Amino acid sequence: MIVFDLVCQAAGHRFEGWFGSTADFNAQRESGALRCPQCDSAEVVKAPMAPNLARKGNQTLAPAPSVQQPVVGGTATPAVHEVLTKLAALQAEALQKSRWVGAGFAEQSRAMHYGERDAEVIHGQATAKEARDLLDEGIAVMPLPFPVAPPGELN
């Protein structure tokens, strides 16, 4: 998956989108399936982003100069920790109102979208291709920010 920073040209709203490839982004944009989540405008383009350049395994990085509280030893700054904690709590609350459907997520989503079964809030697993196909059909889906363990597989 590729994550692009996107911007709505109509109102300047910024958001991110996950795509299988640049070609998937272009296809969704050209078909009108890519819309601003705030104002529903189809005038969505990629925002300028810093490149993610991988380094060779035998290269070492010079330490970056410290501007604010650094992230040291895998611990986040208090502000980052607070945001992630709130986001995790919001996801947990949403999942309580949702039903786990496992690998049948794509099939269940289609059945609800086409009126073959009653609509409800569900979560489950889908491959990248299944998620792209659902989006191409106009079925609203999104990845969860944090991984979810299937029921019965929790410690």
C-alpha cells in the first residue's frame, strides 16, 4: 500500500489516502471515486510530500539535530502519546458498536451495499485488492489505524 497526502483544491482540506499504486490513485481520481471527505469535492490532488528514500543496509545515519523533545528508545513524546492513546480509545469504542466478520468482510460489505442484507457496522479482514475493488464499486471502506486481533485470538 502507498499512503499519499491529498488536498482538496476546492476548499484546501488536507487528508491522506491509501492506494495499491500510483495507477490506482490515478484511476480512482479519473473515475470520480476519489472525493474530499469533508466537502465531497472531486477536485483532489496529491499534496507535496517529502520523498521516502531508503538507505543501504551498510550505511549509518548521523543523528538528527534535536528541535523538540526527541523520540528516544521507542518512546513517543507526551503529545504523540496522548494523541495515539485518544485514537486507540476512539477505535476501541467504535469496534464495540461493530461486528467482526473476519475474512468475509468484502462479501458482507457488498451484500449490504447492494441491499441483499440489512446494513450494520462491521469490521474484518480484506486484502488490498479486495479493498480496492470495494472502493471501485463505490463501497465506503477504510483501514483501521491500529491492528485488530480476531475474537478468540486475544491473549
